[in-house]
Amino acid sequence: MSGSGTHRGSTDWARFQALLDEQNAWPAEYVFKFIVPVAKLTDARLLFGRVPVHERPSRNGNFVSVTATLVIHSSDEVVAMYEAASTIEGLIAL
């Protein structure tokens, strides 16, 4: 599931949710990892609210890897997070 400008069809999301439901017993910890341009770092941080995030700058300093682990209660929450993240210009979801 990747970021800005890429909108997945409902069939792709349904398949992704089915995989999530097969591989997880909700509630479960889920790790989100995004690569964002430095200029959009604050926007990425806001996705996670008060949850601590791990940040690692790229070698050239133009991008930051942002990782956070959240307790998620359903695959719907995972999809909602990726949909919110997709509104951030330049974000890449890993």
C-alpha cells in the first residue's frame, strides 16, 4: 500500500483486509512504517497521535523513516490508517 496519489481499488483493500484478518487475532500490535519527505515529517507524526514513533533520517537527509507500533482492534483500523497516510504528499508506505 503506497502513498500519495495512489488510490487502491476496493478489491485491493478487500484482499488486503482479508490477509490482515487471516494473519492477526484482533486486537493486535501492528507496525506501521512510512518513508516521508522531511518537509512532511510533522504530518506523518500526527497520524500517530501520542504514540511514540521511531524516526531515522535517510543518508542524504531528504527523507525520514517513521515507524510506530499501535494496538489495533480490526483490519478496518489498519486500512483507515493507510488511507489517512495516503493524503500526505510524497509518503511511501512500507
